[in-house]
Amino acid sequence: MPDQQMELELPRCPHCMVAKPRLTLAWQTNTTDHSGGRHRQWGIYRCASCGGLVTTAALGQALGLVREMFPEPTIVDEVIPERARRFLKEALESLHTPSGAIMLAASAVDAMLKNKGYKEGPLYPRIQKAAAAHVITEEMAAWAHDIRLDANDQRHAEEEADLPSQDDATRVIEFALALGEFMFVLPER
């Protein structure tokens, strides 16, 4: 974790994922628990790129080593297979380009299914086969199809499809991360 300073040094903004964000201290305060113990120094930092706020807490009464951060940076678990993990990381890093982020998230879903042995044919039947074999739930299959269709709209430059927003890309990436959690991280634990 970084130190609280006038600028918080993070590799990426937890909101917009911009690299090396300028996060400047906007406000700070000290708090204690009900009995006057557990001193914490809180700092709220503003991202110059997206305007998002990051809240940090350090132990003690002065700026120090960050012990808590809200929101926490999104981390792609190392248990997720390498190809899918890379697509997920790149999707997160390209959140500012929603079309690309959606296509990368769809590639991550595709890579996860291939890792589980669903390699032959188009993505649609592979999602169906994974659901039939209870590798994913029916609800997850429906989400995977939504991602597939969203990515197809971008890949094929469908004129009748709306261009995606950053919120659309975030929704797609969150599902792809949840799918990775369900398929790989939870079984590993």
C-alpha cells in the first residue's frame, strides 16, 4: 500500500483505470473509536482525470502508510488462467475505450471456456455446453451471451447498435471477473 501524502501514488485510478493518475489530497481528518482509541488519519483524494474520489485511512494521527482504501483497486486473481487473466487486465486498463474493453472482456470469457475444455466451434454453443455440464449456471450463461452479443456489436460495427458507455464496459468487465471468480478462484480455495 502507498503512503498518504499530498498526492496519492497508485499505478491506476480505481475508478477510471487511467495509468499513473494524479490523485491530489482534497480533504483529511482524524477519527477515533468510541473510547478514544484506534486513531486513524483519513484522506480523500480526487482523480484529475475522472473526478472520482479515493478514501484512504492510515493508523495514527498523521498522514502515513495506507492501511485501508475505498474503493480498492481491482485485481485480477493469479489463479485465473494466464490468457484470460491478461484479457481481463487489458479490459480493465482500457475502460476509457468502452468498445475495446467490451471486446477484451468477451475474449476473457472465451479464454476461460477454452481453458475448461470448450474449444470447438463458435462461442454460443460453447457457452450452452458449459451451462449444460454445470460448469456455469444458466444465469451465467445468459450473462455470457449478453457479453458475446455486446462484443459482436462492436466487432462488426453494427450501425443500429448504440456505442457503449464506460458504464456498459464496467458492467461487462464485472461479469467477466465474476465468471473468473466462479470458475477458477472459488474452486481453488
